[in-house]
Amino acid sequence: MILQKIVLLLSFIWLVSSGLIAQESQKTNPFDFGRMWTFEQAPTEWFNETYDMNADQAWFDDVRKSALKFASWCSASFVSPNGLIMTNHHCSRDVSIAAQNDGENFDDNGFYAQEQSDERRVNEVFVEQLIMVENITDEVLTAKSTADSDAAAVEMEQKTLEAIKARYAAKADWKDLRLQTVSFYSGGKYSLYGYKKFTDIRLVLIPENDLGFYGGDPDNFTYPRYNLDCTFWRAYDDEGKPLDTSENYYKFNIDGIEEGTPVFVVGNPGRTERYRTIAQLEFDRDYRFKHLLKWLTNRRDLMQSEYDLMTQDPSKTREAQDVLSTINNLSNSIKAYNGIMGGLHNPKLMGRKSLMEQEIKSNSEGLTYWDDLDKEYDNLEPHAWAVNLLGASSLRGNVLLLMHESQKLLNMINSEAEEEEINTAKESLVALSSSVNTDKDKVLIRLLLDEIKEEIYPGDNTLQRLLDGKSIEGFVSHLFNESKLLKSESDAKKLTQKNKKYKKSKDPLLVAANVLISRYAEASSAFQSSSPYRKSLESKIANQAFNVIGSSLPPDATFTLRISDGVVKGYEYNGTVAPINTTYFGLYDRHYANDKKFPWSLPEKWTNPPFELLQSPLNFVSTNDIIGGNSGSAIINKNGEAVGLIFDGNIESLPGNFIFDEEHNRSVSVHAGGIYAAMKYIYKADRIVKELLP
């Protein structure tokens, strides 16, 4: 009997490993491409039939105009008739600091404008409202069809888009709008968007960092969650009065959801890549995201050590705030890319992608687009490490930046550029050389060289040429001891003074730049020269997906306005069930269970909560399809009422960059009732409560 069970088990393992069971149980699903619908192709029939709605064009127009793009990085929405704007704490924290007066610390104490006159303008902040949308696909595709090569088609595309923008800018309905052309489906469809921009944006309320970033990186991308990740701003008109938004805003509903409630996220998802082929995804897994993830992790760890030292010096409090913000951003990216990498290594998810690709290919007789694209990526693999590791970035240190600038100057001299341009480049190089932080940049250049050693493509001799027989430590010591560009400003000026002397110089930094930056230029050229052809293949592959599956598939995210449908729904995890919402009771439980330490610490004003606060809902989950850029989006019910505020996804949602998994994917929102409870019981923000709930 035991032997029989073993045989059966081994047979099962063989079937799973061979893919036969997975293939049998998996089916293709068009929603693998997501549920981020554009407003110009709104799925009215789908919404009405699925959610028992009566949505019409007026409903979609109102919903669209109530939503906002928050600066260049997040989403937001109007939530009162008087220009009140709702978005996330993590969208606002960095820029809100500019509104601090001497002696104030928004991270520790938050901010609330007791009176309207106390609301504080932040010049860096603006919002944009999508007013006009036009389908310009036919005109662009007709123009591209006249091109005789892929490169010429790209050039024709750009010329046509610029001409369209110029023509529409002269039309009365589009006057004074910011115009943006958007490409969908890798160039299969094009739209023109017209945004109304509001620049007088004033801070109304922002919670303390302990609440807005509650749980910190450990809780990021998890659920159950306890985070008051919200901020309120207000838009003002040209006369300095609160903007009249009475025609388009989301009414606040603090009790508008229950299990199964249809909900819609209206915002600007940043980027997805769900039409990428298996060959592209394997390239991402083995090179692109692998390199990026390691690079981000190394810099985050380095900055964490720097921050720990700063916190011991009271004079560096403000500087430490900026470093902590960067650490938080890096940690967020690391977790996101870890999730994507996890998905790329997940046989079930990759199996679904492969199955979908095979279905499309089986209905595409005679077409070789997929194999052609695969060959392009085979050719690019040897250049991936250089493109990913050698680009100019302050996070790679000033030494690499100096190498880029020095090579740029050499190229200008060799090409006999105008003397004025050359002199400007020399001044820039000398200024940068004088700003090198020796200790920090030694660490960064060592780190970069270690990364190159680990990731360089087999057979590539770039590192050997650079080190010239030295160890990495020996090379760095030689560089800093001998390079005039790393010694003093006067030495740097002497080195760059005469063009002929500069060209012939054997300065160690210039020699190193000739090796590394030339290799970067070679790799970049390989990717750039391949780009038009790859883009053409991607467009053909996306169009073939429409031919096989249907033309109603939503396009990849492009940080433009979308509406995503779903329902409020818990899910199974860790052998238990996540409820649809959490409460403030849970926040306090995590506070005390973690010894009241950051990132579960709470400010003094939160330490004696009333029972009414404790039982109030705080966060909730739904099945909506979101991604970075959706932060700050309102989540509304079918009446167009704001029932919450999107701020995160669960860990299972992270592969959403390349596939949408509606079974386990969950969006995480701040419950409107939780925002209301904090305003009422802690911040005493009666003025705003009355505005939200008149």
C-alpha cells in the first residue's frame, strides 16, 4: 500500500514537472491583459450588465472630470464643490515639507489648516483635469503607412503627432489646454488628450508620518493593513478664491461599501507591460529587473547606514528627512520589483502567459513576429549589463558622472564642436570634479565595480581592460591618488585648459571613462538602433492579439486616466481569510504588539483614542486592477461616490506589471469612514468634515 502511494506520488510529481497537469488546468483569460479601461473606449455594456448599472456617457464624463492627475507622479480627485482635493500622504509628503515654517515638523506633528486662510500654497504642486479626448488613430496610421522603413515610420509618427497637436491647439474647444498625444497597444491606437491645469494648490491637512506611513516597509504591499495614507489639498482660481468644482466632484460616502459592492478606481496607472512576449519577459527576468533590483537594494542599504548616522546629529534633522524619504522610495521600488521577479519565476503565471501566446500564434499562420522579436533580444543580451549598470546617475556616485562628462567633452573636442560649447562643458566638468565627496564616492565606485564583476556578460573583457591587472580596491586607490580631476579644482582646470593636452592625457579617470563610457555608448546604440524594429514587431503582435481575441482588450497603462472595475472582496491567505476591511483596533494592536516602535509608533495625540474611533473602519480590499501611478486615486461606488482612497496593493498583485490575476490580486484603500473618524476624533477638523458631509 505504501509502495503504491509512493508510485502515485512520483507519477503526480512527474506530471506537474512536465507541465501536463498545469496545461490541463489552465485556460486563457482575456482579463490577463487587465481591467484598466480608457474613457474613450469605456466598457459601458460590460459595466451595466455585470454590475446592474445604468451608466451612460454622462456618468463616464462626470467620473472623468472629477478625477485628477496629481503633479507628475500620482492621482487625485475633487471631493467637494469648493475645490477640495484628496490624494495620498505618500504622494504629498515630500512636497508638503516646503510649506513648513521655522520650528514646524510635519513628519512628527502633521498639519491642519484651522481656517481657510491658513491653507498653504506649495509652488511645486499642480493638478490636471482631463477635459477633452480625441481619437487620432486613423490619421497617424495613414501617415506611418507611407514610410519605407521602421525608422522612417517612427519619424513620421512624431511629425504627425506634433502637427495634430499644433492644429488642435488653435481650436476653440482646446484653447488653453495642455495637449498630450498618447500611444496605445505599441502604436496600434492613438489619442489626443487636453488637460486643464490648476497651479494654485494649497495644503489643507496631512497626517503625521507615523500615521501616513504606518507599518513602513515591513507592512508595504501587505494586507490586513492599518494606514491613514491620505492628504487633503485645495485648488484656487486665478482670483485666489477656492475653485468652484460643484459640477464635477465625488461626494463622500463614509458607509458606502460591503462585501460584493461594485467599486471603480479612477486614476492614472503608471505603466504595465502585459503585451510583452515570453522572450521579452525572460529577458526582463534574467537581465533587466535582476540588475535593477540588485542596484536598488545596494543603494538602499548604503543610504540606510548614512541615515542611521544622521539621526545621531540633531543639526542634520532636515537632511535626514530627505534621506529617509529616498530610502522609503527605494524600499517601495525594491519590494515592487521583487514581486515582479517572483511572478516571472512563477510557473503558473508564466504558464498562463505562454498559453495565451500559443493560442494567438496558433491563429497566426505564416506570421513570424514572435520569433523575430526573440532573435532581437538574443542580440541584445550581451549589452544588457552595460545599459543597466553604466548610465549616469547620482546614486552611482560622482565618479561615474565625471566619467560621463569627461567623455562628453572628449567627443565634443574630437567632433570640433563650437568653442563656446566646449568651454561650457569644461566648466561643468571642473565644477563637478570639485564636488566629489571622497569617502562616499570611493564607496560608490567600489560598489559599482563589484556589481559589474558580478553581472558582466560572459566573455566581455571590459572589466579586465579597466582594472589593467589591479584588484578593484587597487584600482580605486590608484584612481583617487593619481587623477587630477579628483584632486583639486586647480588641477582639473589645468588638465582641461588645452584641447590637445586633454585629448592625449593618460589621467586615470579619463582612461577609465574611455573604457566604461564607450562600452555604455556601444550598448545604448545597440538598443536604440534595434528599437524601431522591436517597436514595429510589438505593434504587430498587439494587433494580432486583437484579431484573435477581440478588439475590446484594455491597453497597457501609460500614466493616463483609466477606470478599473472590481468588487469589495476578501481573500484567503496564510491558511486564513483576510476580511474586507480592518479597523483602528488593529492599528493599536500592532502598535502595542511591536513595543510602540517605529514604524508602528504613534504620536502623543493618538494615545488615548475614543471607542468610536477604535471601531471605525480603516482600510479595505477590492479586486480592482491598479499599479503605480494609481496612488491617490479615489475608489468610488456605482453612484459615483468616494468610498475610499487607493494607496497600495497586496503582495500578490505585484506581478501585475505583466499579468493581471483577478483571483488573488487585491487593491488596498483607506476607507472613507476611517478618514472621517480621524478628522473627527483626532484632528478636530470640523471645518473639513462639514465640507465633506454637509
